[in-house]
Amino acid sequence: MTTDRGTSLTVAEFVEYCRTQAGLLSGHVERMGDEARELLDEIDAEMAEIRSRLEGGGVDVGGTQGPSTATRPNERDVDLESIEELERDLSEKQTLVDAKQARMQAFQDLAAGYTDLAERLQDDVEDGQEALTRVVEFEADHDAPAYFDERQTLCEAAIEAESSDPE
């Protein structure tokens, strides 16, 4: 394939591009994994805090309570409220962990797709233009531009080139 600069792109260059994209995605997965582990550590610490409060006897989880005085709130109510707040926080963090795990899986799937595409290009394609077409189609089919904030994909470059083409 010849570009506007007159250079010819090879299948090997598209294979390397796919491997680079897979590597970048894997790096994103590692960072998201670190973030998820931090959240899980926070969840563990908060669970330990809840257990500690429950085992400390500061909260009555059953039975009937006598009426509280108007001047001083029942200490058990205050503890129960703080535990409920911790539980809400835990629930929010668990939702974040679940979302990160789903996102990590999507990034892993796309990375595996790029790796498979690189192998197929290397084994089955001899023409740079065909390799470019396959990469652009793969990226369009898998919404790859959504995964790369800091980098333009070939799909985006092809769309940009098409929209600026005067023909």
C-alpha cells in the first residue's frame, strides 16, 4: 500500500500495530486491576469495621428497645446509623468494583481480538492494503476508538481521511 508520502506500508507493520494496541489495552487492564484491588482493600477494611462494631456490643440488632429520651439520643441508634452508612458506602464501592471488572473484561477481549487479528494478518495476508482494510474493519466492528483516549486508531484516521477527501 502506498501512502500520501509515497511510502509503502507492509503487512508486518499492521501486525506490529495490532500487537501494540493489544499491549496498550493490557496496560489499561493492569491499571484498572490495581484500582479494583485498592477498592477491594477498602471494602475489606470497612467490613472489618462493621464486624468490630457489631461484635463490640455497641449495637442491638434484635429485640425491642425502650423509648429514648428527648434530650439524649439512644447510643445504639447512632451506632446503627453509622453502620448503615458504612454499608451504603460498601455497596457503592462494590458497584464500582463490578463496573471496573466488566470494563477490564471488555479491554481484555479487545486485546485478545487484536492479538488474533495480528496472527491472522501474519498468516493469511500478503497485501498491505488488505491488511489496512481488515484492521479498520476490525476496529469499527469492535468500537476500538472508544478504548483509546490518548491515541488515534487506524479506524479514526481512515474516517478522518475520508471526511477530508475532496472527492
